[in-house]
Amino acid sequence: MKKALLLITLISNITFGQEKKEEQKKVTDLKDDPSVQAAMIYNSLQRNEEIGGGTGAVRTYDLRYEGMQGTPYFIDEWLSGKLVFTNGDAGKKSHLLKYNTQTKELLMKRPQGDSIIVFPNQITAFTIIDASKNVSYPFIKVENLKADGGTVPVCFLMVLYKNKSSLLKYVSKNVLKANYQGGYSADRRYDSYVDNSQYFIRKFDNSLVKVKVKKSSVLDALEDKKAEIEAYIKKENLSFKNDFDIAKVLVYYDSL
């Protein structure tokens, strides 16, 4: 009888030991469980206290954020372009270029595959060429630009029209943050790059005047010929739905 009880005890201990080892193995293998991996990822996201219980002890993970949308670049792909150096030399060699409209940095791709920043003190202008659309985008360097948001030490403005006067576009983007928390949120679950471009007219005296794509703003900028410009706008029935109408006005302005 004692032998039988001893045998049962040994079998129970062995079985319990095996179950404990299996339990430990399961715990060890949790790192391979997809649900645990997901929880580890969610753990790095913003956490909000669950509202309702009032204890603040229970937390939930806010999984609604969808990341960043858009691009900070004027054109997202690498395109061929030319540089104009400070000594006046217009380089004949083409380079692959990108312009970051948020940081105001011009990037150049090197043959080995990496990219470098072209320092503004090395160039006065550059042109990006979109061969697929047969369009060129010339940019000129401007220092201490008084734009919305403050003075920009160095940036490049895109030339839309150039004669006696010029129409220049300050191509710029800002980050619009996600807004999906709270009862009055916009339910926008992603950050995004949004256009913040501004327009400037460079007049005969080389001064820069900021303008909006509006009739009243253009008339104020060209006040020295305001009556003639207003008559021309009325005659041509310009609606100022885009910057092309400003360029048309400047063509006429330069002819006066």
C-alpha cells in the first residue's frame, strides 16, 4: 500500500513538474505571439486614461493616429536641375535636385546614392526641370524675406514672371497636426504637410511687396499705376482665381 502511494506521489510530482515547465515555456514564448508583439507596438503610442471609472487606474491605447501624410518637398522625386554659383557661373552639368519647402534646403543627390545639402552661400539660383511635363522651375535666392510668420534669413523664391517687374512665389509648407481628441475635434487622425505659399512682386526699384491672389491686394501693390491697372482688370475680366492673373497684370504694368 505504501509503495502504491509513493508511486502515485512520484507520478503527480513528475506531471506537475512537466506542467510547470510547459507553463514557463508558454510565458517565454509570448514574445513570439503576434498579439503580444502588437501590444508592444501599441505601448509606444500615445496613451490616454480611460474616462468613466474615475479611478485613472485603467489605461487604454489610442490607436487612431494614422501617421504623416504628404511631403515637405516642392516635388517629391529627384529631378534634373542646374545651379548658378555665386561667381555668376551657370554650371553646365546637371544634378539631381530636391527642394525642401519646410526647411528651405536644397538637396543634391550624389553619384554614390546619398545626398548632400547645397549651402546657400555657394549659389544664387537653381532650376529644377520636370522633363515629363516639359516644365522648368527657376528659383532665386532671397535673404531676409519678410514673410508671414517672421523674417526668413535665407530662402529661394520661384520665378513665375520676370521682366521689368517680377512675380515670385515663396513655396513653403507647414505641418498641420492631427486633431482627433475631444468632443469638438476635427477627427483628423494624421499629421500632414499643408501649403503655406506666399506671393511677392519685385518692382523696378528691387523692392519686394507681398501680395495675395486678390484684386485689391494687387492694386495696392501697384498703386503707382492703380487707375490704369484697375481699368485693365475690368477690361480683361480677371477673376484672380490663380496666380496666372497676377502675371497678366504685371505684363501690362511693365508695358506702361
